[in-house]
Amino acid sequence: MEYKIREIEARDNKTIENIIRTCLIEFGANHEGTTWADPDLGRFSEIYNKEGRKYWVAENEEGVVVAGVGIGELPETDGVCELKKMYSLSETRGTGLAHQLIQIALEYAKQHYKSCYIETLSNMIAVNKFYKKYGFIQLDKPLVQTEHNACDVWYIKELT
């Protein structure tokens, strides 16, 4: 399957929100302290339309948005971004789409930041392996306190 990756547009906001919520339900993360409670979920085209922030969506061959990933600054840090809201529908997993998305996101991040941070959940086993494959190093604790206080795994990657 071929995917078209492009920057998010206002028409994609609700679709990406639905994809994220579907994934969070799948992994039992549909509660406070996760992306589930993020007040910006339906506003990505506005939030990521600034220098140093970007969000991409992936469309399948029928033009349906099936995944997304973002980069944005990590508050209270110097030169650190966060890989944000990387989610894909279950039918896209194992297709190589996640590799395409993370490569685009990290390439963009290198232009604006020194390192990239991620918060996730330990029960998302495949994604934890995926991040390690891309050179993310697991941390013992969060780099900073974010609204995602239910996350129990944290990673950092130097961008060189």
C-alpha cells in the first residue's frame, strides 16, 4: 500500500482526533493523564502551524487519513522537542508507514532542535521497541512534568 504524507489541514482535525482516541481505547489509555484529556486534540492544524512545530498526516490510496505524527517544542527545556501524537490505525501497522512518519518528523526536528523527547506507555510494547530501533534512549524519569502524567516510559534522542 502506498501512503501520501502531507502537512495537516483543518479538514483533518476531527479525523486525527478520532484515530488517536481509537488507539488510546485499544491500549486502555482513554483517561486523564494521557493524550485522551488533551484540550488541543481537535485543533492540530492551528497548534502545529508555527515555526518549530509541524504535524503530518498519512493518507491511504483512497485518500483517507490513517495516521499522523507531530513535532513541537518541549516546554521548560532548551533545544528539546517532543515527538507528539504519533498514532496509526491498526490496519496500517507493519506496513512501514510508521518508519516513513518518524523519518519525516526527525528530519524536521533536526532543523530546529538538538534532541527529541517522547513519553509513552509501557503496555505499548511494539512502539517502545520501535523508538529504541530509532536510537531513542530510555530515561528513568520524565525530562519535565507534562500533562501526560500517566505515561510511564520516557525517551530522548540526540539529533545529529
